Amino acid sequence: MGENGSTFTTNNTDNNGNVILQNLKTEVVYTVTELPIAQQTYNNKDLYSFNTNEYKFKITHDGKLMHIKADGTAVRFKQYALNIPNKLKKVKGKIVVKKVDKDNNAKSLVGAKIDIYKVDIVDGNTNLTKIGDTKTTAMVGSDAIVTFDSLEPGNYQIKR
């Protein structure tokens, strides 16, 4: 938003995370904010946190990009672009295991004991850490399954 109250909007960022603002006037203070999540149309809303900060800037007559601080003073940006960061959310996942007979994939195996292990590779060595309690497959519809919920991003190994 310009000092005189004029506003402009843009589309979503491109595949590289960039938006180009055109026809900006020099010595006018602009405020850039991210649209609230509910108003955004990009596909990764669940992966990134909403940035609630306002970013104020202006372009000087000699073409310098200036950050306008809360006290109104202007400080030159070290870069030539305004970066508005979004933190990656800690997304939890799940793994659903369907247990079947090794010789007959149509036969579900109810009552199988299943464990899940977090896989970490440290200095070339693979470390397995058991996550939670052993689970037992149960019938869900026509399948014997077990579900491991609330898993942090990473690599996992399933063992019976």
C-alpha cells in the first residue's frame, strides 16, 4: 500500500517464489503483506506458516531499495529484492501397513504384530530407533491393517 492509501495486489508467487511488482514510484513508502491463508490459492498452504509481518520499503530517486523501519528511518537493503520468508510447518504423516500372506496376497493376516523404527544414518552407520508400542493388525473392511500416526518427517522401517 502506498502512503496515499493506494493499493495493489498480485498473483501468487511463481514456481521460484517470486512476485514482480511493476510501475512503482520512487520515494513512495509501500507496505507488503502476505494474504491470510484462507485467501490464498496455492497448493502448499498446509506446509508453510502464515507470515503476519508487514514489510515497508521505498525506492529512492537513485534506484536504491530502502527498508523503512518501525521508527520511520530508512536503511538500505543489502540485496536487490524484498524477501518475505515463510517457515516450513512440522507436518506429521502416517503409514498404513496392509498385512497379507506371502503366498496369497488376497489373504489378509489379522493379528500380526508390527513395529515401526525411525531410521537415522550417522557417520555412515544406520541406527534404528523403535517408535511407540508394537501394534497388531485388525480388520478394516476386507483388509488387515495397522496405522502409525503422527510421524515426524524422516525415514522409517517396518518390521514384524
